[in-house]
Amino acid sequence: MPMQKVCPRCGATFECMHNDILQCHCASVRLSPEQHAYLKETYPDCLCHACLTQLAAGNIPYINKSRENDKESIDSEQR
């Protein structure tokens, strides 16, 4: 059964298919090992599809950056 989650990066709600990971939106997003490490170190839970695709595309700085820098990038995207 899908679980409703809130993206810890942008606050969007999304459906997580944690018990059928191959059907989950995150299974379709290809991330580098560095991007995976960044997610694991930075966020307590799953990100929404939009944030994952932004990270995969390189639109979210992730190497040697703090969560505060990531928050600043979200703020600038919303302007």
C-alpha cells in the first residue's frame, strides 16, 4: 500500500511505494553514488520526484554543501 510522505527538501506531498520499490517514482531516477551519499547524509526521508530529478540533472549542488546552502537554492528557485 502506498504511503503519503512530505518531501523534506521542498515540502511537497507525494506517494511512496516503499513496499514495492520497483513501482516507486524513485526507481526511475538515476543518481550517482555521490548523489546517493548526499541524500543519505542530508535528508531523513525520501525526496519527491521533482527534487530527485533536479538532483539527478545536477540542478541541486550536492558535493561539500550544507543543508543551508540547499535551502538557499530552493528559495532562489521559487523566486
